[in-house]
Amino acid sequence: MSAARITIRPALADDAPAIAAIWESAWRDAHLGNVPDSLVEMRTPESFRERAAARVPETSVAVVEGVVAGFVTNADDELEQLFVDRAYRGTGLADALMVDAERRLREAGHRQAWLAVVAGNARARRFYERSGWTDEGPFEYVADGPDGPISVAAHRYVKALAG
């Protein structure tokens, strides 16, 4: 796939269902077996729909021939979510989303950004390292669960953002 066929743009409310579908599928690919069962249980289709709709203002989408094929969401100085539909993995789409996320982080005035990746997600960790992010080591990422916090073994990656 040619990079010229990928368009990165701010997400629109109408994109939320496509974002949610990609998020749920790709999240399961990356997280099943790598996070506590209690977190998997709370990640229902409805939870992805609700969170995708709520995060539209902080999200950019990658569109290929009119189809939302991936997305990236920033939260303050965190690159919070970056997921690509299975059919578009390996096409350069994730790289294009990363460039957009880093640009938006710089434009928001951040000199450094961070992200969390579950310890067992080797594919994502290789991608982040190839993209110039540095693994600062393991830490416990805390997700809000219905019965209290859920601790997830993760790695914290950081990257200095050139001005």
C-alpha cells in the first residue's frame, strides 16, 4: 500500500463506531493473555463504543480509500492509544499515525511524551522502539475497574519531542 493512499485527519463523531470496532479487535489481539482476566471482562463491546465516542476530540484517524483503518489518541503528554485494523498492519499506517501523534504532542507544548505498553506485547514494543521510543522499564499501569483499580504489568516508554 502506498503511503499516498493514507490520509490522517482529526476524528469526527461519525468515526466513533469504526474506531470502537478497530480498538476492540486490536486491543484483544494485543492484550489477551497479557492482562488480568478482570480487565478483559470489563472490556465489553459497549465499553469500547463508549470510550471511542468520548475520546473523539483527542483522536486522529487514518483513512484508506474512505475506510477508517486505524487511530491514535493522546491524553495530555501520553500517547494513550494507537491501534490499526488487522487488514492494514504492516502497511506503514501505524508509522503515519505515530508521526501525527508526536506532532500533536509537540504542538500541545510537550517536550517529552510517554506511553504504556503491556509487558507481553512484543510486537508493539518493537514498533515503539523502532519509532525512537525508549523503554524506561516495567511499571504497574492502573486501570479503573468497576470494583476498584486493576493493576497491569506494563512498560513505560518515553520520547523526547524535538521542537
